[in-house]
Amino acid sequence: MAKPFLSASNLFEVAKKGYTRGQYNSLAKASNLGGQYEALVAITFSVMTIEAFLDELIALSRDREEPDAQALFSSLNGLKSIKDRLFHASCSTSDTPLVRGNTIFQDFKLLVDTRDRIVHLLAGDTVDEGLIKKNADILTELRKRGISSVKQSIGIHKEDEDFTKEAEDNQTVDLMCLPFISSVATEDVAKWSYKVVSKVIASFVDGMRESSFKNCLKDYTSGRFQELSQNDLDELLELKKIFLKFNCWTSDDFLAKIRKKELIVSIPTDV
């Protein structure tokens, strides 16, 4: 039997990198959008991780004989909505599933909704009360989770004024797109996003009924979907201190100064 190709953990690493690179860039001035770009990476790749994980569950359960594996395959096969897929996958394998009212499931739903408002704005979407309410509801839910960096208003922010003027002149973009992205593309939302993934996958696997199939998934997920350790966070703090010391706003700035020999650093000869 051929083994399936597993990639969800690689996508999760990209999501974490989005958060950590955003940490580097959090020293940036208000006009620097680097931190926003990295936060968008963290948000979108966090959802992609769970999408890939659910696809992998289909591949891993397809040829197994355990009742839970067969039930999982049947429940996932053919479903399109990522929310429905997680709900039915959990119900088919657990006596205490991730029901829709569960806190972890609600965080997962909010993460997907946030990604969808970033990625799935359609050409036909207009700036009307319905769209404004959808965006405002998402921002309100994020603030309820203690993410204070989410801006209180979905109006045009000062740093977006030049873009907004250009957009009005050219009539090329929906003006609601940028303010919403500016509101959610923050370091705190990026951190929350990747942590939701870690909790969703851990809760799903831990909640499964005991079986060899559960053991298979535990072996796969062990160590692959973990939050950053304290050592990782300490290293981030040290890097931020270095950037600040050398007046660098991002890791790219730091490397650029080294290349221009504006900074002299000792590089190991075996690198």
C-alpha cells in the first residue's frame, strides 16, 4: 500500500514563520507594511494547514479496517465546507466531539471567517451595510478574545490614505478590502491564528476513541503542530533587541546592511 504524501505540518511551519517574521517586523514604523504581510501569511496558512490535515485524514483512513477509520472516511468524503468537514470528522471518531458550540470550534470558525474575508472577496461585493456588518462582526469577535491590536473602526486608516486616494482616482478596488485587512493583519492575530491550529488538531486527535488508527494519528502529529516553545520566544526577543541596536526594522534590513558592509559581523567559516 502506497503511503500518502503528508504536507499539513509543512504548511503549519509556514504559518508559524509568518508570526515569527512579523515579530521581527513589529519594530517597523507605521508606514512599513512588512508586519502586515507576514500576519496575512500566518492567517491564510493557518487555515490551509487544517484544510490539508483534513485531506490527509481521508488518505490515512481510506484503506484502514478500523470502524472509526471507515466512519471518518465516509464522513469526510464528498464534503466541501471546511467547517462541516471538521465537525463531521470529529463526530465520527469521538464520544466527545468538537461540536459547533465548543470554544475551540468557535475559534476555528472565526479563523476561517477571517481568512475568507481576506481571500474570498468577490468582484461583485460592494460596500453596503451587509458587508460592513460581516467585517465588523469578525473584528468584534476577535476583540472578545482579548486581541486588543484589532482596530476599533473599519473606516479608512491614516496609513491607507494614499492608497485610498489612488483607488478612488482609478476606481480599481473595493475600498472595504484594505481597511479590513489592515484591521486583522496584526502580530496578535497572527499569533492567535497559528495557536488555533495547534489546539484544533491536538483536541481532535486527543478526543478520538482509542484505536490503532488514533495511535497512527498521534504518531504523525506528535511534535509537528506545537506552539512555539519558550526557547523559541526567547530567541525572538534577542533578535528584536539586535535589530533595535543596529537600527534595523526587519531581517531584510539587517542583511542588507551586512551586504553593504554597514555592519561588520563575524560569520562562521563553515556556513
